[in-house]
Amino acid sequence: MIAAYHYVARSKDPRRSFQAFTSCSRNRAKAEQFGNALFVLNAENHISYRTLNMDISALSTYPDEEEILIRPGRSFKIERVEFDKTKNKHIIYLTSISTSDAN
């Protein structure tokens, strides 16, 4: 999976989309406690954060995880992929893009 992100990041078209609901956290420190890859998603360019994601932390058994669901079809650009040796974790940097930018 990581190799695919490396490949796409270096391709002529580094744009992709989430194909299903994708769980993530607003809290980077909390997210770093799980798995061997960390996706860092920059969504600052969007007018309405709510149109991109759903904050479900109030519904969660673990509200301190600050869980957000990213809606299927949300497009992003893969900016770069790094490996953090100190954390032994791949870090994949994404930028959310609008649907019109994805075409």
C-alpha cells in the first residue's frame, strides 16, 4: 500500500479519492498511536469543513479520539510520502481538493 502512494505521488496525476467512509482523528498525537502509517490531510482550502467530513466524536465510545468520518468520493492530492525513523511510521501528506479540481 505505501509503495502505491509513493508511485502516485510521483505520477503526472497525483489525485485520488476516498472510495468509502474513512475514519480519522483531528488529534495527531492520538492518531499516531495506531498503525504504521499516518495520513496528514490538509483541508484548509475548503469553504465548508462540514461538507467534507462528519464529526462523530460526540457519538463515539471514545470521544477523546476526536473521530471524524471523511465522506466517500472526497478527492485529494498526494503531496509526498516520508518515513519517520524515530516513530517507525510512514507519513503520507494529502491535500483535499474540490470535485472540480479532481476532473
